[in-house]
Amino acid sequence: MDYTHETYTHDSLPTTGILLVNLGTPDAPTPGALRRYLAEFLSDPRVTEMPRWFWWLILHGIILRTRPRRSALKYQKIWTEAGAPLLNISQAQAQALVQALRAHFAGPINVALGMRYGNPSIATGLEQLRQANARRILILPLYPQYSSTSTGSIFDAVGDVLKRWRWLPDLRFISHYHDQTAYIYALVVQIKNYWNQYGIPDKLLFSFHGIPKRFFLAGDPYHCECHKTARLVAEQLKLAQEKWQVVFQSRFGREEWLKPYTDHSLMTLGKGGVKRVDVICPGFAADCLETLEEINEENRKIFLQAGGKEFHYIPALNDNVEHIQALLELVIQHTQGWAT
């Protein structure tokens, strides 16, 4: 194995580095860019736990021949002049967090952004911190609820990069923050602010990204952590049990995923005479394809066509002040003992 060549100056001051990580996005809303992005994403063994040879045949023989064009049309609906919403929001989060950190810490501290799939990559973000002489690095995946398919995959990717570094930094890794007080508070404030402006719905749905049910049965804690997040928020909002529900979106393939499904639930509610439904997606730290297109367009249509009258999507926390404060508190908690 070839290790990186280190340019080291003995009198250089060490710094602390924070790597923010999110899922990622294609470079452009085109079939070619989607093919590259999906090939990387769906080749991850954490995402598809199948025999590699069998999944390779399905991925390259079927999925990458058909899905990139359909996915590109979806991305085109949410793409802006500045590019992908997820990337733009993530960059804003990183900028806001570094300002908050430098106001709190006395010593040098840097924040870099890395995407699990696509650009800027985790390798790029880590290299940015290494060039800033970060001898202590905290990895902060922007996934509040742990799953092997998301947070676990980030750990793998970080390890793949660091195993080629000659001089390893002190490393810490945040695996989840689904019940962090500041995160729950940020969600509560987001919902209250929305309701103060648009009124209160008949039902509030907490929609989380789904995972295959067999992952849950194998021991993945994601399902439990999603329910705890929703319960804590509902308690602070003082919602009666019948006024809120946890649902799961974005399933893929034919096997059973976590239930109830978001689209099926919205259809049932619309047919059942529920007039207004609000949906919030607490597992998404930034608005993206799954919130802006899947929830706010596809699932909106499902509810209204089933007989519902009003559908409201409550935006993700994005770079809201309360969200940045929650991330700041996470960093403070997990960097204790590191000299500043």
C-alpha cells in the first residue's frame, strides 16, 4: 500500500477539525451524472446487503440502464441556478457552524464538508483538514438517527481514507443524536413557527427514510431511534396520540421495508376524510430530493387525489439558528478534553 507523503514542520501549530458529512448529490441533473452517482451509491455494501456478484448483475444489467434517466427528471425539478439544494444548504451549514465555533473556541478550529457519495468527497474534506494541520478530527454525520446504511457507511469511508495516511490524527466519531435536547428543541421551534404562520393541521406525520425490514430484524437501531425522536417532539408539542404518526418513505425494490409507508398512509388519510396533513422529515438535516420532490410533490399529489384538502411540508432544519446551535453543542460535547 502507498501511504501519503507528509510535509511536516516541527513548529507548526496543531488545529482541531470538524468534518460535516451528508449523503451527497449528483454533479448535475443529467442521466450521465446520475449514472455515476447511483453507481457509487448503490455499490456500497452497507446499502445493499446482497452477494456482490448477484447485485453487480442487477445493478449494471438493469438499474443503471433505466433509473438514471428517471432520476435525472426528478432532480431537474428541484435544481436551482446555484446547483443542488442539498449541497448549497450543506455549505451554508458548514459556514454557519465554523462561525459559531470560532466564537466559542479560543484556539484554531476548521470545518470541512464531505459527501458520502459524489462531491466534495469525504477524502476531499479530510484532506482539507489535513492541510490545515488538524491533529484532532471529529466526524459529524448529519444523520440524527443511526443506521448501518448511512452513519455506518460514513465510518467505513473515513477508514478507507485514513488507512492510507502515514500520520493518523486523534479521531472521534458521532454515531447519532436522535434524542439530543438541542436537536429536539430545533424541531419543535421549526414546527411551532410554521404553525404560527399557517395554522395547525388535523394530523402531523413524521416521515423518515426507510430501510429494509430485515436490517431492523438484524439489529439496526434506526427504527427505534426514529420513533424516539418523534415521541419527544410530540410530547413537547403536547400532541394527543391520534394527532401524529411515524411513517417511512423512499423504499426501493420489492422486499418489505419499515412500515407504515408514507405514501400508503397519506392515501388512507385522504380517503378517511382527514382534511389537512402536515409532514416533517426529522431525519433529513437539509432539504433534498427526498423532501422537495418525493414528499412535497409526489406525496402531496397522493394525499390530494385521495380526497385531502390541504397538504403542508414543513421544511428541514437546514441552516436555521436553532439547528446550528444543536450542531455546536454536539461539537462542544464531543471535543471535551481536546486542548484549544
